[in-house]
Amino acid sequence: MSYRTTMTEFLLLGFSEVRELQILHFVVFLVIYLAALVGNLLIFMAIAFDHHLHTPMYFFLMNLSILDLGSISVIVPKSMANSLMNTRSISYAGCVAQVFFLLFLVGADFSLLTIMAYDRYVAICQPLHYERMMNIRACVKMAAGAWISGILCSVLHTGNTFALTFCGGNMVDQFFCEIPQLIKLACSDSYLSEVGVLAFSVCLVLGCFVFIILSYVRIIKSVLRIPSEQGRNKAFSTCLPHLTVVSLFVCTGIFAYLKPISSSPSALDLVVAVLYSVLPPIMNPVIYSMRNKEMKANSFLFLCNKSFLT
């Protein structure tokens, strides 16, 4: 009988064995999670309840907030609970669910970032065709395509990963169930199919990244032709933050999935995992809304109205 058929749980990597540091990890992750929760919920509610923000850019931003909130909710609460209860275990079904939902949300997230780059390209490079090309029906279809692509990616990877035979123990060298670390536990040669799927996914991500870069090359050329300095600054302010988040997302993700799988856990693996899984959901509300004067003003008014009504 294979080890996989009798396995009931995995053991995740703890941040520390010292009780005081475990409590510190819990507090730090709690602050991070609450910041992401408040930031993304504020964006969602401000856009949903203000008809002035019912534009393609803010519609995609609202979807992005939902995905970011979901992705950080998949991994951070479990890690916090383990630190608080001084345990490292996660059930087999819980690990499957964590892999599925994380891949689904992250995949849809990056697809949406690609769509947002296209939205900025049309708005800046083809402004006369913007309303026709980015109408409500087109935006809904593109957003739905992003969510569906995330589901398909997740089903493919999750099914491939947990079809493997695990005979290398149940110690996952990461603070959440991550595919490269699960592959380490697979029997020799049984993981080659998943490696192939990972390579294919990386190629797709790189293709989207190249599309984003080419879009921004065209955007920058168009922006530089704007005669007004104020107009150029406004255009750059909506583009450069987005490109920064995309670069962080892609670089950390590719590094995490393409670097050689080490035989023992390292601090670098932990840092990279935190960067690509926890940092973007916190940064996105700041970069996409707090740097936007219109969004900042509407968020403030939304909070004031809610406070007044209560």
C-alpha cells in the first residue's frame, strides 16, 4: 500500500519553535491580514456603492480586491492558528483545498492584471475607441475569463499533484501547502508530469508578462507625446504602480517555482513565499487606490457616510 493512501495529514513548516516567537508570528500575521482585509473590503464597498466609480478600471480593481482577499485568506489564517496552538498539522483534505483555492485565486489574479494592462493600453493609446472596446459586456466577459482561467489552472495542477504517490514523508518545507514542496515528497519519477505542467504554466505566465511589457512600451510612447505635463503625470501615475506590482508578482513567483528544490528548508524559501503570497494582497489596495486621488476621496467619503449613518 502506498504512503499516500494512508496519509491523513501533512506537517507544515513552522516559523519558530520558541513560544514567544510563535506568538510574535501570530501577531504580525494578524496585523498583515487585518490590513489586507480592511484595505480590500474598503475598495470593494467604495466601488460597489459609488456609481461614479462604475468604470472598467474600477470594475477590474473590484474583482482584483476580491481575489486578493481570497488568496491571503487561504493561507494566513491557518498559519496563524498553527502558531497560536503550537501545532504544524494540516489535514490531507485541507492541504488539497489550500492548493486548489490558492492556485485558482492567484491564477485569476494574474489574468486580471494582464487584462488591466490591456485596459490601460486602450484608454491611453486608443481613447476614441475606449467606450466601444471596453463596454460593460466586454468587461464582464474578460473578468469571467480571468476567473475561469484560474479554475482551469487550479484543477489541472491540483489533480496532477495529488495523483502522485507520496513516499517521502509528510513534512512540507513551507508554511502552507506549496506544489514544489509537495513534489519533494513524491516517489522518484512519479512527479515528472507535474513538472511538465508547471513548466507549461510558467511559459503562459511569461507570455502574459511579455504582453504586459509590450503594452506598456506602447503606453509610454503615447504618454510621452502628451503635450501637458499634468496629463503625462496623471497617465504615468496609473501605469507605473501597476507595472511595479506585476513585476513583483512575476519575479517572486517564477523564482519560487523555477529555483532548484533544496533538500532542506531555508530562510530564503520562506521569505520568497511570503513575498509572492502575502505581500501583493496588502500592496494592491495601497498602490491601486491610495495613490489614486479619486479613489482616495471616495473611500474617505464612504467611511464618513457609514460612520454618520451608524
